[in-house]
Amino acid sequence: MEMRADLLIVGAGMVGSALALALQHSGLDILLLDGSPLSVKPFDAQAPFEPRVSALSMASQRILERVGAWQHISERRVSPYADMHVWDGSGTGSIHFSAASVHADVLGHIVENRVVQDGLLQRLHDSEIGLLANARLEQMRRSGDDWLLTLADGRTLRAPLVVAADGANSAVRRLTGCETREWDYLHHAIVTSVRCAEPHQATAWQRFTDDGPLAFLPLLRDGQQHWCSIVWSTTPEQGERLMALPDAAFCAELQRAFEGRLGTVLQA
């Protein structure tokens, strides 16, 4: 069976889903496909925070509002931040950004990627956009003025334009022979959520150390400001050592690296 569309978007992650929704009133026949089930998981406000988060600026929020997804995202779990404090670990400089200085209430929101994704998917399921779940791309080639895609189950898709939104290991990129340049930054990033003794004050914090930056991004749970999502960039050797530590020792090292700005790190 062959399906035809004006636009095929391969990959229904945050980028592919947002693009499909942004074009939903363009008059194009859009088909969005992904290898996942494309199901929206029930949200549990008491569930642990997902380790991967995004800092959504107000511009990003406006895009999500325009495509009708922000209401589904904000009713789940978002954490506004109104200030940013960045400083050099050697004490040579610091900078502070404030929403008040630009006459705004917030600078943006810290949101778990899964929350953004589910909000977009919920909006997609309410739209007229064609969705193909569990669709694994096997082949892709030119056919006249079109692209012809073959899925693992034998179905074929045809469109004059294909968008590759299928991530770092893109099947579209591989099948079309698009070259990439890659290099190793010689850094690893540790991502997790931690609970601190002092409230984060709706502030995003970042300290630059000799090994790399350490960020504490504010999270809200039940109105409490004691949880943060951390991104700790360090050398591969240091990263392996830190990951092997017991939780209490890891929290102690994290607290020292962050200069105790939010008091004791109680839980990771």
C-alpha cells in the first residue's frame, strides 16, 4: 500500500511534532511518522523528575501557545525562572539576569522533555495531521520529483518534500548519504535531579569550574522550591569517578563544586 502526502516529517520528537503543528493550517497534506507508539502517558505529579529538561524561553512558549500545545504542557508540570546567576569558580567575574530588568514576570520555564513531548502529542491527536506510529524507516530513494520511503512493514510513502527530524542517529540522513562532521569535546555531562536545603528562588544558577560548567536549574514540586535539575559537565575520568560514588558522597562533592549556594544537597 502506498500513501501520498505533500510533506512527510520523519520523527515525532519535540522538533518534528512542533513543526507539524505549526504547518497544520498551511493547506498541506502532512504525514508525521515515528518508530514509537506515539501514545500520551498519564501524568503523575508525584513521579520523580525526568533527568532531561529544557529551558524554554518566552519565545519558545509563544510558539507552543500558537500551535495549541502550551496549555497541555503547563497543566502538567513547568517551573518558571525569573533570574539567572552565572559566576566564574575562580572568583574573577559574575553576571546576573533578571526578568524585572526587561519588565517581564519570568525569563522562561524549565520543563521536562517528556512533558513537552506529551503536550505536543496530545495536541497532535486532537488535530487533522496524519500520524503513523511504530513506523520504522527501512529505505528511502528519489522517484521522479518525489521521495519514496519504504517502512519495515512493507508500506511505502511518497512526498515531494521530506523533513528529517529523527534525531542524532537519523535514518533519513543515513539513507540519503548526508555527511556529518563530528568531534569529541572530551567532556561528559551528568544529569539528574537533586533536592537542596535552601530554596532555589526561581533562579537558574551556573558556575564555571576548571573542568566545565555546573548548572542548577529550578524545579517546582507541590509549590516547593527545593528541587533542581543539574547538568554537571566534567572530564570523562572525573565523570566516571563521580558516577561510581554512593549517593551521600556524590551529594557532598556536588555541594562543594557548587560552593553550597543552595545549602546542603540532601538527595540525588
